[in-house]
Amino acid sequence: MKKTLLILTRNPLSLLGLILVTIIVLAAVFADFITPFPEHVGAVVDFTNFNQPPHWPNIFGTDLVGRDLFTRVVYAYRVSLILAAVVLIIAVPIGVAIGLAAGYLGGWTEYVLMRITDIFLSIPPLVLAMSIMGLLEPTLTNGMIAVTAMWWPWYTRLVYSITRSEREEGYVLAAEVIGASKLHIMFREILPNCVPSIVTKMTLDFGFVILIASSLSFLGLGVQPPTPDLGSMVADGAKYLPDSWWLTVFPGLAILIAVFGFNLIGDALREILGGDQ
Amino acid sequence: MSAPTLKIENLKLGFKLWSGMVEVLHGISLHIGKGERVALVGESGSGKSVTARIVLGMLQEISTARISGSLNFEGIDLDKLKPRDRHHLRGTRMSMIFQDPTSSLNPVYPIFTQFREVLARANPAIGEAEARMKAIAALADVSINEPERVLDSYAFQLSGGMNQRVMIAMALANNPSLLLADEPGTALDVTVQAQTLKLMSDLVEQHGTSVLFISHNLGVVREFADRVYVIYKGRIVEQATTKQLFSDPQHPYTRALLSAVPRITGGGIPDIAEDTAGFLDPLIAHPGASEKERLA
């Protein structure tokens, strides 16, 4: 772990990724202290100062009802990070467990589990998430459910393919010979050998989950106002382009930076840990 | 005479495929007495390894496998045993050593963690300190100089020969009465292979373990085994004591196998056609080495 961090800081690109992600996470955690107008997160209206281009103290400008855009972008990061973390914390164990079971047990278990996975994978992700959101109410929790539902199959596929190759390894056979249980072999023998790939994919996915969640809220299916969300901020601002460019550009840049940062780290981890996709 | 450690009678194995049955074993019979070292020799695909897996009860889990015949372990009919009890024999009363020692150890755990799991099979309540002590003693038995360091190492940090010795130590740690050695050391170079086999040979003698030694390497078999079964296409074609077999091979297949061993004096290896007549001749048992005489 220490060594991995050390290698990360040596490569300029991954160092950049590390710095970007650190800044984003710190900003989201300490949003209450670093933003000039924390109260602008909610339904605040200030018509004396609405739709202003960047100026002091509103360095990103203000939105259509006079709220500080910088404040809202930082708080939107908090929402996005929580969403991405929750989605991955739920989707990864589900996907990994199904992939392990399908890959190791084989037979009918494999058929059934992998065909279900294929069905999920065959539906375009955004369409799947949209239809789930369409059925449910558009709230943050349901947004997480929708994104989770489209995310776990990728982990199933990843872990399934690793398990298929690992189960032919001698140590699995050796464990079977000494009478280890199936659960023991799946979770104690094979799973640790999948961890590098899983960690790599999770880092890469962190950015993509943020992107997908933003896409959903851009379409009006995600987080609802007044809670700030990068996707819906871009959507709201898009109507006023190009005159009120700051409404779109800053939240858009925020999405870009987050996805970019996580991707840089993910790529570096893939090289260090040798995880394959 | 007490019951042999392992007695296999008329064992047949087939796999049911869409296109019909594929027969793999055509009724083989063999036995291993207590403390005896028996070799099963044959070319690739002759059915050596599947025999070992059937003994361990690992092929029975495959739904396409069709197995018949009887398996007797220390006088107990294995097929009449409850799956649970049978499962319990693995790793305690019988264990196995594989071809490639390095891949047989999980790369993500240090040796000790894996050793402890093996010991816990026989004694689930074993403590950290006791397991460590036992592991160190077992490693010292296989001539590992720094057992402490080895226990805290990962498999990829050790040499192939070391890993092989670790595997032997693990396989014998619970004092099994039967050891199945599936081409041990084939992945190692010849000198290391010879050393580890010598070591294994001494150890099984000490422990009084019976060994089913599966190999295609006749030189190794000659050194190691007391008795030899030659297997060809799922049939035992010749059985004899090691001495008898090497001094007077009688079955056409055994002769072909022996002539295929490269010799240091040169002369080349003869071309042997895949289906030479006589290879499928019935079983030839040397005097005093047939199942009937041995088990009488």
C-alpha cells in the first residue's frame, strides 16, 4: 500500500490525478468551511445579485436566483462522491459474489447467473437507469439504486473471467484436495487473487459513476432541486448559453476534473497492480 | 494380513457427452499395501491422474462422470461412506502432491497461513503457537534450513525445489496413511527432482505412509517404487515388482515404453507407432505380483 502510493507520486500524470482527487475529496468534506455562502445550498433567493458573471466574492458567478455557483459546485461534489461511493459499495460485493459463484461452481449456476448478467449488460446502461428512474420517484436514493442496478454486472464479468482462469490453478486444486469447502475456496483462495483488478476497476469507475449520475440528473431523473447536482446545473444552464456561460462551464468543468482525476489514478493502478480489464 | 491401505477393483470411468459415452478407464484393479510405494506408470492421457482423483472423490462431483467399481480404503468401502465422512478423509487420512509446486501454493498468502489451514483440517482447535511449532518441525524434516523465514515467505519468493519440499511437508503434516503423488517434481530440474524424491522416499518410510506414485518417468519410478503398474489407454497392461519389470518387461507396451527412454550412451529413440499391435494385449502379471496372489 505504501509502495503503491510512492509509485503513484513518481509518475507526473498519476500525481496530478492524486492531487485532483485529494482536492475534490477535501473540498467535499470541508465544504462547510471553504465555501463563502454555505446557506446557498438550499432554496435561497437573492434577486439583487442574480445571473452575474464571475466576480468577487462569487468567483464562479451566480445562478438564476442569485446563489453562489462556487458554493453549489463544491456541495454538488459532496453529493456526487457519496453517490459514487454508495453505488460502488453496494454494486461491487454483489457483482463479485455472483462472479465468484458463477466462475467457480460452473454448471447450471454459471448458466443462470451469467445469462442474467448478460441480460443486464445487453441493455444500454443509461436506458436501463432511466427506465428504473422512470418507474421510481426521482430521488437521490432511487438514483443510487438505478446506477447500482446497471453497475454490478461489470464486476460479475470481471471476477467471473478471473475466477475461470484461477480455478485451474494448482493452489485451488490443492485446497480441494485437502478438503477445503467451496465457500473457503471462493472467498479465501480465489477472491484475494482478484483484488488488484477489482480495486483498479473501482477507481476507474468512481469517475464514471459520477458521470452517469450527472447524465441522469441532466435528464431530470436524478437529484432534485434545491439539492445541488453537477448534472442538473449543467442542464439548467444550457438554456442560457452562450450569454450566461458560467452557469454551464463551471459545473461541466467540475465533472470533467473529477472523472479525469479518478481515471488518471485508475490507469496508474492498473499498471502497478497489473489488473486486467 | 490386514486390509491393504487402498484397494481398487474393476474401476471404470466414462464421461457422458452429447455425442455419447467416452470411456476413460476400462476396469482397472490395483492395491497398495500398508507402507508400500506403488507406481502407476503410463503416457499422457492413459488415465493415471483421473485414478488419483477418483480415489480422492473429486471426480464424483462432476455430473457427466460415470464411475463404477469398488474403492476400499483401509477396509472401508468408500462408496458406502457418507459424503461428509468421505470428505473428511481428504487432507487428513489421504493427501496429494502435485506436478507444479509453485502454482500449488496460493500466491497471496505466506506459507504459514496455508500450513496452518492444513493442520487445522486435522485439529480445528489448533492454536497459532502450536501450529507454528508443528510447521517448523515439519519443514525441518524436509531439510529446510531456515523454517522461520520460509514460513513468513510467499511461494514466489522461494525456489521451485523449496516449494516442492514445503508441499511434501504439508502433505505429510497430518500423518496421512495414503499419499497420492501426481508426477511430483516434473516441473523441477532433474537434480532438484532427485533430491526431493529421495527426501520424500525417506519421509514416507519414517511415517509408514503408503504412496501411489503417478509418473511417466521410468527412471524415477525405478528409484522410488516397490511395485509398478503399467497403464495404457485406461487398462492396466502389466504389473510386477520394480525389479521384475525392469529386468524382464513382458508386455509389448511396457517394452516400447522402456525403449523410449533416452540413454546416455546414445542410439536415439525408436519410432513407435501410436497403435502398435499388441499394445492392447491383456494384462500380464509377473509371478507373485498379481492381485490374486498379493491379496491372498
